[in-house]
Amino acid sequence: MVTMTSTATQKVQDFIQEHGVETEAGLRVAVLPGGCSGFQYGLNIEDGPEADDEILEVGGVKVFVDPFSAQYLEGVEIDYVSSMMGQGFTFRNPKASGGCGCGSSFTV
């Protein structure tokens, strides 16, 4: 379903270690209504999954995905980039039919 580059998985593992979160901790990847194109991505480090989450193991990182988000995340690749314009997570979604300049909002 979701893939992550080695740079992204390393950054998530660093965040988890820096904040001393429990061993069940993982990365919540969500799709939320909103943003300038209709949907936006959300990322958050959480202590554990919710009861109805899909739990994936991606490059040594636990990834939690709720049922609503799962339908929009098939084939998505998460990367972490650093450039002169800043740094942060980026998303490549083959199902997105459009997006905007912010890089975290998309249309399907």
C-alpha cells in the first residue's frame, strides 16, 4: 500500500527515538478532507494504533492507516527531502489527478 524511501524511514525513526516514544509507536499516515485541492495528507507519530487501523511495516517503521485513508493511499510513496526551499516529507500519489504548490494537497 504505502512505501517510504530510506531517507523518510530514517527520519521517522529519528523522530521516534528523539521523543522517547513507546516501542509500539509508529507513523500515522492519514488523508483528511481539506487543503486547497480537496484532500490533504497528515503525518503524526503516535504511541500505538487504533482498533480499526491497518498496521504496516515499512522499512522497519510501523505505519498506521485508518480505513478512510486506506482507499486514497494505495501506491503512495513518502519521501523526505531537503533543499534550499526547506525540508519535509513529500508524497507521490499515482492516483492523484491534481495537486497544488504546497505539495501536501491533492485531488482524486
